[in-house]
Amino acid sequence: SECSIFFEVDGPYRCMVIPASTEEGKLLKKRYAVFNFDGSLAELKGFELKRRGELELVKRFQSQVFDRFLDGTSLAECYDSVANIANHWLDVIDSRGKLLTDDELFDLISENRSMSRQLDDYGEQKGTSQTTARRLGEFLVQKLSKSPVTERAIPTSIWQAEPEVMKHFLRKWLKSPGLDGDGLDIRNILDWNYYSDRLGKTIQKIITIPAALQKVDNPVPRVPHPDWLESKVTELNDRFQ
């Protein structure tokens, strides 16, 4: 009789992109992008780009950044190229979507989520999905669940409503009875720091932390390293170790 063990071997590949965690000592499992020698994407796993309901801003960034890891003839040139994509989307946030139409901005800052149960079944549970559903119910049928509204999520469809309806609900949801004029513009209501932080953490995971661990200077200085990484970089670059 014969006892055999067969192994399936993948590759070889031209490039494999593995993200880093923003937390010290923690690894991100089952997330990677793999490219064939002809530049085609062999496999993409675990990233927001592949999942439903994630922030569109993050998905757009990821859709453009991975194949840039094939650019250049050195690590530094490679990271310079991926940094261009990061800086483009940081510019969009820093300019408050100045060059985007309202519809383009709505798409960019939206997250599509679905709930597996009826809204009343969640009771007083807090979350962006529940808050948006309650506010949509209030806006569409003039009826609000008994659960308290404590989250900041706002359904983007309110900006397609009649001006007086939009003004009424934005004033109520934002607890700002004097809100008027330019104050009703979505660009003046959005929490831009929130979106900057979400994008920044993604840039850290995919670009800046891996670059630092490969002894490459931060290719996106606008996104600073976490404190723990600074000491790690110093340790890696210590000539006397």
C-alpha cells in the first residue's frame, strides 16, 4: 500500500501585497493582493473593496492603489507611486470635495448597509444602520421609533427633499434650530475629520506602515505613523544593533 500526501503549490507570483495592522503586535489575517507576472491580479482577499456595505471612499482608494505596487524599479519608487493615489484621495477630503458634484460626493461618503431584522426588534440598540433607518422612517412617513436617536448618521436622501422639508429635518437631527443658508450644504455638515481618519487608517495599513517596516521613509507624510511605530523604525535603523 502507498501513503501519499499531495500539496497544492500556488505561484510563483510577481508581487504580493500584505497590509499591516495599526495596532502594535497585531497581525491582519487573510488579507492580501497577489499579482501574476503579466501584471494581472491573481487574487484579492479580505479588503473592503471585496465587501458589501463598506465606505465608498475607502473602496475607491483601494480599487486604484493595488496595481501601483507593480510600479518602479525599487521599493522607494514603488511607494512613491502608491503614495500618489493616497495623496489624491487625501486632497479630495482636505478640499471638502470641492471638485465633486453633490451626487459624486453622496456616493463617496455613503455606506450601504442592510438589517437582518425589523427596526423595532433592535430596541434601543445604537448603530449607524439603526439611526439611518429611524431617520428615514421619520423623514418618509413622519413617524419615529421610540428608541433614542444618539448616533450622527444622516440619510443622504434628505438632500433630495423639498428645501423646507430638508431644512426642518436637518435642524432637528443636528439640534441646530438656526441652521440656514450655506449651513445646510452637505459640505458644511459632514464630519470631515471622520472621513480623513477612516482613509488615513487604510493608508497606514496598506502603504505607510509596511513601508516603514521595509525601511522606507514615510511616503505619505500627511498620514503620520502611530507612536509605537516610531520606536520600531528607530530600532530597525539602529546601526549598532
